[in-house]
Amino acid sequence: MSGSSDDISQARALGEALAALRRERGLSQAEAGQRIGMTSQGWGLYEAGRRPGLFRPDVQRRLTGALDATPEALALHTPGAPPASSEPLAVKDVSARGRAFAAAPRLTRRLRLETDELAPWAAAGTVLEYVVGRWPRRGQGCVIQLDDGAFRVRLYDHADDVEVVVGGAGGLDRSERIPRAQVRSVSAITARLDEE
């Protein structure tokens, strides 16, 4: 990244804040990047302050969204920002071994499709195995649990802080926009099984 030394130091400070947020969530660079379709190397360039896009609000929303955080949280983690609280953060189900983190094991569940709206990707009667809390890649099947307890099985396209956009709402060629406020969780489908 070229620019004044002040710009470079600000980019590094934002990158360090992004790394701190990621570590708090117990994610590797690869896991964080995967949530938004980015490689670990690409994520690492942002953390190193070597990508100028980190100053853009839309990029900050995308990156912090992968960490289930906000650009405001990124600003609070930037060196020189006022402390948010004097209380230490309580981290549960994460243990540290040096610089590596091992999160709690992920819960795997199964769900049988009742309709053919995702055919030919998956037909009625197909059993889908999904990992609760694992964010899907673009084009990957996902199980969306809504606040009212209902589940939707769709093909993930993208998400931002306002909505989750998926395909398969009545056919693979149709897209659906689900307000983020109505979404309790989005989980990646990891297997399609013929029988349960």
C-alpha cells in the first residue's frame, strides 16, 4: 500500500483491530475469510494493513459482518480508542494453545427435504446434514432458522447487515431476500444423503 506514513500507520491500526476482533471470536484467518468468500491470504492482507479498502465503510461492514461484529466494534478495538468497558471480556468454550485457538465442537444436525423446490440440487426426501453456526459459501446449500422457529433450506448467495440473499425460493432460478432481523441462524449444509 502506498501513501503517507500516517495513512500506513492508520491502516495498520485498523488491521490490528480487525485481528483482535477475529481472535476474540476464536476464528482463524481462513475461517473468517471463508464466511465471506475470501482466502486466508486476502484476510491477512487486511489485518496487516496492506489493503487500502479497509478504510471504506462497505468493506468494514463486510469484514466485521464475517465476525458477527460491527464497524463500531472495529473502531473501539483500534489503538487509541476509548475503552468500551473496564470489565474484561468473558470468552466461553474457547481455549488457547499459543497462537492457535480451538473452539467448541460444532453441532451437526439432519433435516429431510419435504419439497422439490431445490431440484435438481436436492429433491424431496433427501436428507441434508448441516453444521449449526458454520457460515456457507456462495452457492452452497444452507439451513436458515427464522425467529419464529421456521426453517428454510436454500442456496446461499450473499448477506450484508440488512438482509440475507438466497436462491431456491420456489425454484433454483428464483432469489429471496430475508431481512437479517428475522434470521436467528444460517448454517452450511455439509452433506446430502439419500437415506437417514
